[in-house]
Amino acid sequence: MVDRIAITGAAGFIGSALAARHVAEGASVHALVRPGTAIHRLVPGTTVHRLDLSDHPAVRQKLAEISPTIVYHLATSTGRTPTPDLANDRLTVVRDLDVLLGLLSAAAALPAPPRAFVRAGTLAEYGDGPIPSRESQRERPKSAYAGTMVAASQLATAIGRHLPFPVRTARLALTYGPHQATTFLIPWLIERCLAGEPAFIRFPEQRRDLIFVEDVVSGLIATARSDHPAAGLVNLSTGIAPTMAEAAEIVARCCGSDPQLIRIADDRGGWGADMAPQVVLGDTARALATLGWRACYSLEAGLRRTVDALRNEKVAA
């Protein structure tokens, strides 16, 4: 039987990599994207459906047409903002939870429900809790984004008990890899190093669990396919958290660039420092026990793959 895969947020960095893997495996892959979304990351063989996920009747009709065997929910409207904005936070929190409820309701109404519903969370949900972060500990989010993700995780767990399919949350470490926007630190650093331009690291002592996108894709698929009763909430992380200064040094080495390009900026205050946990590090034991999954790429190996991909893109352009 050919799997029918529905992915929200499929045009994004992680979603497109997940879609590409399933296409390569021969699945029928359906990307649910917002109207007007650029779809250049999606590989041939992906069927694109443009719709507003907050339009519940449209979502229900589309899932009925697709009849997915697996649903991945990667689309969120929350994200990084330079300053707290309570009015915007309210809108995005309400929308994200409403979209999740609509998707779960639509999937539950299908004549043949999916085998699994997997949503992507984030290690940021743990905030300044004990390190390494374990799935069993209480979350201590430090931003509206992380708080919304916690609420969605709890909602998925509570409602999932009453649905005809398992609902699972994979909390992702900070993911990097080819085709990621340069508004994120790792691709920005790579671009600066390849151009021979200095890169200033604002918070050099912060430690981050950095995971290569192909490992995340493998983990999401393992989460969807697992039959383990404790797979409802898992961290997809490496269990290693270099400082941002260390990560930047590895980027420079992988680029073959002068390490003096990496400079430590004298800017350790501000909202970013206050709101971000000092250490983001996931415990990996549950993922190994319930999914049989662990990250395969070292930071250097993943960065080399990412650098090579960016170089190839520049040559092709």
C-alpha cells in the first residue's frame, strides 16, 4: 500500500525536506500551503494544495480528498519577534491552537483515519528548566512562541486520548541544513564566511543543541511509524550543545575561511538575552527507546553538507 502523506508547512525548510524524503520513498505526498506561498523548495512529485488552514470546512474537504495515512503538522504562525507584542501574540496563539483543533477534527472525521498525526514542537518549550531537558519535566517557556507550543503539546495530548489515531509531538532541537533562510544564524554565518565578511556573534556563551535537517526528517518519520505507547512526546535532539562561539568556529573551518572572521560582539543585553534560555539541550533517551532513533550527523558533518549545498546553489545561479 502506498502511503498518502499530508504535510502542513510543507513549503518551509523542514517541511520541504520531509516531503522530499517521502517522495523519494514512493509515497503520495500532499503539501498543504497558504495561498501565495513560494513553493520553490518542493521537489517534483509533490502535490500542492493551497488553502487557509483556519478555514475548517476547506481543511475538512481537502483531507477527505487526500485520505492521508499520515498527517504531519509543521505549520505555525508564531515565531521570532524582536520585542514582545501582546496584541500580535494574542492573534497568533489563538490562530495556532484553532488550526490544530481544526486539523485534528478533520482527521477524526475521515472514514479511514490516519495511522498517526505528528506535530512539530520545540526544545524551547522547556525554557530554563533542568538540563538536559527530559520529556517528563514541567515546561518553563520564556516567550509567547514557546508558551503557545507548550499549550499545543498539552492540547494534543489531552485530545489525542479520544481520537481514533495517535497524536504525537516531536520537540525539535535547533535545526539547520541546506535551503534554510539566512535570517537564521547558521546559514547567515555560512554566507558571511564564504563571502569573506566578518560575522559578529552576539551571545557567544549561549549553548544550543543543533541538529541537521536530515536527522530531523528521519526522526519525524520514526515518530509517525512507532507503535510504542510512550512515543506521544519525544525530543528530536543530539544531546550535545556547543556554545555559539564554538559553532561559529566550526562553520568557519567547514567554509575554509579565516577564523578571524568570527568576532565576538560586545552586546550581551537586550530582549534576546533575557528571553532566550542560556542552554537549550535535549535528552535523547526516550527517542532511542521508543523510536529506535538517534541523530547520525555530527555538527561538523552536517555543516559540511550545508556548506557544500550552498556552494552548489551559488554555482548553479
